[in-house]
Amino acid sequence: MIEWLTGKSVEWSDQPGKLVAIGSVLSFDEIKNGDVIWGSGLRSEGDVCRTNVKVLAVRGPMTRKKLLVAGIECPEVYGDPAVLMPKIYSPKIEKKYKWAVLPHYRDFYLVARHEGTILSVARSPFEVIDGILAAECLVTSSLHGAIIAEAYDIPVQYVPYTNQEPWFKVADYLASTGRQSFDEPIVPIDTETLVNAFMEYSRSGRIRPSRS
């Protein structure tokens, strides 16, 4: 994603000042003072971001509210950058399945022996996307599976097989699209504003891309 936007190679970094993009990671110890946040979020209602970060965008309004309470400046710019994937990768895939199942990695053992088309998040991102696009509907317990499917206009049935993954992060994404459930009509995320939030900061020369 970052390479596509900037034309620059991306290197992993664990140093302060890195770019943190995507993921429910803002309460993690790896988040350091000075890190730049673009589209990430908090994982659960009880999570708190305890570091002084520069926020360009967050996943949704629920994360933004908690950052503001913590005294962290946070613009009203929402969107998980995964919504931009169709701009990068748009293959023509023939429909092969009525539905496919993409479990969260924690849930794979629960569905691995079931009949039907089971996709694995352990495959490459492009292979997973191809599998999603080959289905008329995606059943998933993976939030990013749901985000990717909706970005490509594939209907989603979100099924939390266990209670290991908090609903907060799902609700945060849904709120960013004007909904409380996947059954409601989606309000498209303003991807132009999401991209511009990153590009304006990138052009300042103060950003060091990272895969954190």
C-alpha cells in the first residue's frame, strides 16, 4: 500500500517515528512516542493508547473518541487503508462459489474440516483476495476479510465463531461506514480524504515508512 502511494520501498522498523498503518494495535507496547498513525484502531473497549502519536487517520469514530479522551489530537478522518486495495489490485476473477468461508486465524481449526470453500488468511494477500472475488458471498470472522470483501462489493456475513475477538473493532469499522451491522446499507468511506491525509504528511519529508 505504502509503496503504491509513494513509489518508495518499505522497510520494517521498531523505532519511534515509524508509520503504523492498519490493525487494531494502538494499545500495543510496540507503539512508541512519535509514531505516525494512518488507519489503525484500538482492539477493545478497555484499550487505551498511552503514547504521544501523530494521527493522520483512524479506523473509525469509536477509536477517535477514545484517543480524544486520552488527550491525543485526532482528525475526523476515517478508514482502514485496506479499503484502497481495489485501486491497487483489480483482477477479473470468474465466480466459482455461491459462498466461501474465511475464518480469523484463531478460528481456522473450527472450520478447516467443514465442507465448502475454506480460504486461509495464511495465504498471500493477493491469493486471499482472488478467493474472495471467486465467491458470490463471503462468510468470515476476520475483520479484514470483511473489509476487503466490501471494498470489492462482495456481500459479507460476519460470523464470530468464538468470543476471542472483541466486537469493539468491528463496531468501529461499521461506524466508519455509517452502520451498526453488516445488514445495513454501507456509506462508502471517503477514500480521497484518507489518501490525502497520508500524502500531505508524506510530502513533508517527515515520514519513515514501516510495516509495524
